Amino acid sequence: GMALAQDLPPLEAKDSYKVGFAQTESNNPWRIAQTKSFQDTAATCGWELVLTDAGGSAAKQVADVDSMIAQGIDVLFLPPREESPLIPAVMRAKGAGIPTFLVDRSVDPNVAQAGRDYVSFLGSDFIDQGGRAAGWLTENFKGDKGVIIELEGTTGSSPANDRKKGFDDAIAGDSRFSIVASRSGDFARDEGRKVMETLLQAHPDVNVVYAHNDEMAIGAIQALEAAGRKPGEDVTIVSVDGTRDALQAIIDGKMGVTVESSPFFGPLACDTMKKYAAGETITPWVKVEDRIFTKENAAEHIGEAY
Ligand code: GYE
């Protein structure tokens, strides 16, 4: 029969919790800042933190969650690296009576659902982020023909799927623009650089790059500069995250915009977990509100960036 919301495992109020955080990888400043946020929160929220790093492998992340279940964690915070492969791990945590909160990435909603299989998704609206990146571009692009290369995030991840949808749908409504290539750079700087290098040879007329995260945008800037191009002058760069390097690139005039996607989930995780333990209803999606960084405010925010 259909499982009901009250089938979700309860969380008793305690002074100290064994909290699992199964990180996806640590090869970029965003993930490192997120891990640090959980570590910092552990001290103030009464957590004994069990931390793993899947090293960029969904299979390893599944195994990490299984080992946390075996260690008897009270609650699980999980950023599922990809939308489908982590579902069995979510289901096993539920079966073991462990309330699970997805953080920053989600799973396929046709298979696993918030309020039924896990408590809630804590994170940004990625479709909106892509739409806002496109909105900035359509408002600020000076030329009459925009030839776009899109660098996608990790294939099968919710931010890659949704940042693509939000951007592509918005751009489809403006006849000045065409997306001539769209390929994954796995959310990584060096992969973004390599993919950009290849795509640049096939599409030398590119004058816009939309990267699904700042690390790939920085990689693209490196590839463009190596090819003698002038990012910020002859190529407009739009991106998502708000890292320190991206804000510096905006200040330096090389990047146009980055839509914020905050990695600082620790305090929100602490707060949401306490409410759940107190029996409060948690909405299926605890939405994180994002700002937008441009040359108007990058200098003002770089001090708090990571
Ligand atoms: O944008 C990217 C990271 O899932 C929202 O993952 C997160 C994304 C973030 O690798 O930089």
C-alpha cells in the first residue's frame, strides 16, 4: 500500500546526535566549504559527526551510506551525487529507521519522494538559478548574435539537469541566441578547461559561455585565454555558485555574473533537524534563497566568499 508521511522515522529529542554527512567529493571549493559548514555546526549543534567522502563515485557514496547505517547514525544528511544511483541508499536508511534529509542535490522524484521516503530536500531552486543566469545574459549582452557553449555539471545530477532546463528554456525565447554545444565538465575546473578547449576548436565563433558552476567557468576562462581570446570582452561568461575565484573574475572584468548557490548548509541542517525532533512538520522542500553577484556587488561580497 501507499506509505504515508507518518511512516517516516521519528527522531527523538536528545542532547547529542550521531549525524552522518556523506559528501560526494572534495575537488572543489564549494564542496570543501560545505563540509566545513557541517564540521563547524557539529560543535554547536551537539553532533557527533560521521563524515565520508565518496571521491566522485556514486557507488562509493552508496557504500558510505550503508556503512553509516551499520554504525547506527541517528540522522543522515545526504547530497546525492546523481539523481538515480543514490535512491537505494535513501530507501535503506528509511528501512533502518533513520530520518534522511537530502542537502543541496535531490533524487528522481518519480521514484523517491520527500515526506514519504525521506524527510525533506534542503536546497536551492536550480531551474530558477539557470533562468536567472539567462535573464542576466539577455539583459546585458551587447552583440546581436549570441553563440553559446554550455558546460554542464555532473551528468545525472539534479543541479546539472535543472540548471540546464532553466537556462535553455529561458534562452529559447530570445532569437538572438543559439546554444551550439552543451557538454559535461563534471562540475570540475580542469574538466571544464579541457572540454572548453575541445569545443572552442569546433566553435571558434563562440561569444558566450554558460557554465553550471564557477569552477568550470574558471576552467573555461583559462582555455579561452590560452587560445588568445579575451573573456569579458569578446566572450561573456555566466555561471552559478559565488566562489571567491568567481567574484575575483567578476571584479577583474572576466566574468559577467554568477548566481549564488550557497554551500553553507550546517546551520540550516541543525535548525531543521531540531524542528523535526520536536515533532514539527517539515515542508518537502526547505528552499534556500540565492542572491546574484555582478560587478555592482562582487567587491562587497568577496570577503565572505570561499
Ligand atoms: O553548484 C557545485 C557543486 O550540488 C549545488 O555541486 C551543488 C553543486 C554546486 O559541485 O559547485
